[in-house]
Amino acid sequence: MNSLSSQVAIVGLGATEFSKDSGRTEIRLATEAVLAALADAGIDPAEVDGLCTYSVDNNPEREVFRQIGGKELKFFARTPEGGGAACAPFLHGMMAIATGVANVVVVYRAMNERSWYRFGAGMQGKEADPFFETTNFGYYIPHGLVSPASWVAMSAQRYMHEFGATSEDLGRIAVAARDFAATNPKAFFYGKPITLEDHQNSRWIAEPLRLLDCCQESDGAVAMVLVSREYAKKLKQTPVFLKAAAQGTYEDQQMMTSYYRGSITGLPEAGLVARQLWQMSGLSPKDVQTAVIYDHFTPFVLPQLEEYGFAGRGEAKYFIREGRHARGGDLPINTHGGQLGEAYIHGMNGVAEAVRQVRGDAVNQVKGVKNALVTAGTGVPTSGLIVGQD
Amino acid sequence: MSEQHSDWMAEARALIGHEYGRIYAWDAVNQPMIRQWCEALGVSNPLYLDGERARARFGAHVAPPTMLQAWVLAGIKGEFPAGSATDNPYQVLQIIERNGYASVVAVNSEQEYFRYLREGDRLSFTSQIESVSEEKTTGLGTGFFVTQLLNFFDQDDNKVGQMRFRLFKFRPAAVREKPALPARPQPGISDENRFFWDGLKAKKLLIQRCSACGTLRNPPGPACPSCHSMASDHVEASGKGTIYSYSVVHHPALPGLPQPNPVGLIELEEGVRLVAGLVGVATDNIRIGAPVALEFLDCANDLVLPVFRPLGGAA
């Protein structure tokens, strides 16, 4: 166990509603969520001295800080790689608090991803400049491989070819997520479960991905408040301890196009995160009762289950076929409905669900949750965390 | 003229020499219009712009001779002054058009001037069809050269100039258009990877090679991850490979791309992989492991892409 483990706790949780059109600015969404999280924690916004978010978030720390009436901001850090960042701001917050750099760190993600722009449209109309990212996209976009779904598809096809996973297996992931969403009033797909047949009948996006293998595009914001173990004892909420958090980038890593590794069926960057999480927390896969497995697209749920140690290499399909991930299974995943069913807030809503599961007030509460695992965006440099009771 | 033209062409030819008009000028020849015309066309000859010089020589302001037709053009609404004739000088063209020669192009115009036009001259003109050629075929198509003769008169009915205006009234040749090249999203090109894109333009697929240790790598980059040398050259790929993975992309549908669009992750026999479009295969018949051969796809904006065609059916 690492000295960082459980030194910092999540003591406040705030979110806006999730929608396809928030009807307000992203900076307002961010401010609403941050203020709600601080209110949930019972902390005066003037105490905030750290803010962490994703590099792709459009809301500057300085402006969020201004809006909440902040006084002295001593720590702010961003993490690149889109949804791969999801758990990294918690690692950064942990380190800042544990080292005394900051006392109250708020992590936030706010976006009008559906109403203002759409990641699903992919890389279109990009100017052909010589910057690295543009030259790198140049090996994909002229061939029409412009969208995240298409980048994932290339890896997924090979995974399915090598291990015999099927489109139905992907469908079982989507069906379970939509089942949880159906009973989550905050989910966009509340009351709208799907069947495996619905999944199989949904149109192709980028084979082998069908429409129902892809997460939604959403507007919304989520924020959480981090403080030290000592400070947490004085607050009204039962603290949810950060038992571990980690980041990972692995050999020959690209942004969703790591097609040049010896094998492209695994997610070794996720494996790297997993090893750190288990090491830092002193826990093992059998010690978590529920997990939020990043589900921007269903296919990468399978190798994540393998990388985090819930299934052997290539065997996640059995885990899924046995329904172990679904309601009533021994490791229910994405109990909020996931990004397939609740909303796509770039993984931050998944961290929120893990916090609720540990607090014991999740809408689809799993019995006896002591620890919950959260993973972040896949196919990219990624991150993960484990939250739990003391 | 071929026989099948004879009836209507005889009708057209009967109109040759018929006089149409007369049409009057809206304005007398005047200095403001001369100045504006010279300014618009960049004419700086003081003869037209310096009234004293023209008066000394001609006793009046004079107009550039090439303004001849400008004085008698219709107004902005296509109308001529009261008293102008309203007959139709283009009957011949309409007859030809009715018989299948819908297109028209102006061929040339010749003007002759009999005296300088002076300030105050009031012009008018008449016109006639002077000739209709035999049927001719040019690069544009097949049809008839029609020559119109316009005669210009002053207020005393003296002829001051004339103009021959020649048209080609034709049926367009069947145009064999080259199919437009597909417009693909453009890659970013830097000093690091220019060789790759230039190689494709020369119909070569080039693989970067470390100059120090010989390791091949794709996509290109500045350093060799194996030995850290920054020196590199490249080798030409044989073009043989296999499908390592693939996707058939349906959404988003983009202009210039097949719909749906099969894209492969190709493992070249040299051992490196690259992403490229798949051609010549049904989208439901793509197989991982299938051997493929390199081809080149010419795209718009001077872009050439590698594409791969599966060989001899499924693997």
C-alpha cells in the first residue's frame, strides 16, 4: 500500500441535469456543478484553493474560480487525452492535498458536447497544418477513418477475430447498461430499456460497431470536492476515500490508433493503470463490489475487464455471457446506466456513480459496496481510481 | 447543307438581307460618357479627354471610335427610346434554335469607322443578317455561323460606321468529362513526413528506415524508438500485405468517400502496418488475413492515397 492511499476523500458531489441541449453556456454548467458539489460538502466556495479538469474542457479554472467567488487558487492542473483524463484530476488532487499544496480541490467537467459540437462527427474540416496531431491524423482521416467510433472499430474487429467475441456480446453490454439507465431517473434513457434484438437491429456506425454500441452525445456537468482525511472528519458527508488513482500511457501509444503494437487486442495502458491501482490500494479485483467501466463504445469494455483482472485474456466474453456485469451479477458495472444509458460526461459521471455506490445512496444501489473501481477513456492514455469506505 | 435541313433553312435564308430597325440612341454623343468610358477602359489618349486639343483639330469634342456601339445600346431595362423599331432582328437565330441548335457563342466582331463622332451627334442604327454559313462542325459542336451587319447613322442619315457581328449557333458536341477526383480530407504534412506523401504522388509507398540500425517504422517520426538515431531514409514497399484488421465505416458519410467505406489496417510484408482504403471487395466479404496488393488512388488537391485490393478471394 502506497502512502497516498486513503489520505484524501471525496466529500461533495454536484451535477447538472443531463440532456441533449442544456440551453445554457458551458461555463454556467461548470459553475452550477462546482457550487452544487461545495454545497453538498458544506464547504464555503471561498475555501477552494485547487481546481482540476481535463485539457479539453472549455472552461478555464480562473473563470470558474471567479464565478464561485474564489480568493486564492494555488493549484490547477489539466490532463490531456479526452476521456482518458477522467480519473487523473483525482490523482492530481490527491497529490496536491497530501503534499500540502492545496486544501480544497474541486474536480469538474462541463460540456455542451451534444448541442455545441459533436465528437461523433470526428475530424472534419481540420486545417492541414504541420502540427504533430494533424500530421498524425493524416494517416487516418483521408481514408475516412475520422471518428472515434471508427478508430475503436479497427481494434475491436481484431479483438473479435482473435477471441471469438461477437456482436451479441457487445449487445449484452449495451442491454445491461440500458437496463440500469431505465431505473435511473437522471439517465437520458430513463424508462427506455433495450433488448438484444434492438441492439442487433440497430444500424451500423463503423463495423463492428452498431449505433447501440456507441454512447450518447450529451450536455451536462459534474463536479466533486476533495479534501484531506482530517478535514473530511469535520464535514457532514460520509467521506468516500480515494484508495488509489493512477494514470497510464504504454509503449507505442497513440490516441485511439495504437495499431502498430505487436498485438492490438489489449489495452496495456489500462493494464498499467490497473497494476498501480491494486498496488496503491492493497486491494485486488475480488475486493471491489461494483465498477464503472468506461463505455464510450462497448467493445473496449471487454479488454478492460481483462486488463483490470476480472477475466482472463480473451475471456471477457464469458463474463458478459454469464451476465456477471448486469443487474444481479457478481460485479454489476455502470449501475447508473453508463455513458451508453445515463449520459456521456466524459467519464466524470462514472466517478460520481462510484461515489454514490460507496455512500450507499445510488439509485441502483449494489448491496455491501465497500470499494468501487472507475476506469477512464480507452484506446488513449488513460487513468483509473478506486474509491471506498475507510 | 444536308437534305433534312432544307425546309427550315430555306425559311431562315429567306430572311438574309432583310433590314431591321431603326433603333435610336438614348443620348447624344457627350463628354461625360466619353470620360467615363475612357476611365473604365483605361484609355488616356488626350484627344478624347482634353477638349481643347480635339476642338483645335476637329472643331468639337470627339469620341473614341470603338465607342461606336456603346451609343446605341439598350437601357438597363432593355428598352430603346420612343420611336425605335420593335421588330425582332433575331428571327434567323430562333429558327435555327427551334431545329436543334440551342447553344450560341459569339465568334468575332469587326467594326469600321467612317468619321469621328463629335459631341452632339445623335446616332441610330439598322441591322440585317448578312449570311448564314453551311453546317460546320467545330470543337464546340455542329451548327451555323451567322453574320449580322449593323449600320450606324448620324442625325443627317449619313453612315458613320458599321459592324459585323458573327455568332456560332450550334448543337454542343457530346462532352466526355473526366470523372472528378474524390476530394478527401487533407493530411497534415510536416518536414518529418513529407517524403511519405511525396512518395505517394510518385506512386511509391515509402517506409521510413532508421539509417543507423535499419529498423523500419510507420507512421514516420523524427527518432528511431529502437536506437534513438535521428537519421533516417526510406525504402519502397513491395505493395504486398495482408488485412490485419478492418472496419466498414457507415457514419459519418463524407463527400469523396465510398458509402459505406471499407478501410483496412494492412500489415505489409516488410512488417509495418498502415491504414488504407480497401477496393475491389464486397463489404461483407472482407476477411482478416486476406492477401492484398497496393494500388494508388488519385484524389483532388494533388493528393494520392494508397489503397489495397484483396487478391483472389478470401483467405
